[in-house]
Amino acid sequence: MPRVVDVDERRALLAAAVWRVIHREGLANASVRKVAAEAQVSMGSLRHYFSTQNQLLQFSLQAVGERVTQRLATLDLTGTPRQVAELVALELLPLDADRRAEVEIWIAFSAATLTDPDLRALSDQSHEALHTLLRTLVADLLPPNSPDQDLDLETDRLHALIDGLALHGATTPTQTTPTRLQAALTHHLEHLARS
């Protein structure tokens, strides 16, 4: 009797294999052959789910975003607007091995978006979704009746801060420790909440 395969589970396992290859060898070396070997499946089996390497990479990038989104959905968002903003933003920083791996994957894909229009479109969607979320958090932090330009500017500043902290935390983890990342974020949010 043929074995029943859970397609979503298999795709998730393949995405995790892509992440491990990228983490170990870089995005340029995430070939179908290497990913199949990492996932311990045949190349034919992998191609059953993803007919091209580009489809596999696109799915892997989407899966990172979905993983973060799922984690954010489990947060208890009770508390002051500053506490909620900090709780959400901390999930985007490389404060542990899992989040560091996500940021490293994001960095690897960020470079690829410069030359790959399909990855660029996914990156743009992810960027816009994050920006919308951050805009909501900032709107709750700013005093009532703040001008829209302040909301836009402060959203851009928070987004840039998170991106910068994530980059530094992933590329210089011995200097930019989780404690320093959290302190920088907390300081910014406290300042924003007082403005």
C-alpha cells in the first residue's frame, strides 16, 4: 500500500533543509541537489513539490515570513502600547538561535532580491506587511491627534531601527548581544511613547 504523504509537512521539511543549506553554505549554494541531500529525499521527490530551484527558494522565503507571522499570532498582546510594541518588535530580532537563523535567511535573500524579480516581489510584500504592522504599533504609541507625517516618519524610523538591529545582531553577535539589542529597542520605544 502506498504511503500517504502530508504535502504541507513535506514542503515545510524541504524549506527547513533549504534554510540549513543557506545557513551553512550561502544562498548561491542552495542547489536542488544539496537541498535534496540535506532533506534526505531524492531529487525527483523534491522536484515533485518544486519543479524549479527558484520555486523552492521562493517557498523558503515565504515560509520564513509565515513562521514569524505564526509566532506573532501567539503573543499575548495585553499591556500598554509600549509593552505591546516591544513584545512584537523583539520577535523580529535575533535574540535566540531560531530568530538568528530567520534573520540570517532574510539577509541572504535580501541580496538576492536585487537581481531576482520573483524574490523581489515576495520581499516587497513582506516589507509592506511588516511596515503596516509597525505603523499600527506606532499609531498606538504616539499622542492622540499627532500629524500623519509624524506617524509616517516614526514608522519609518522604527522599521529602520529593527532592520538595523537585526542586521547587526546577526552579523556581529559578539558585539551586538541580545541584551544590547533589547536595550536599544526599549530606549527607542520609551522615547517614542513620551513624545
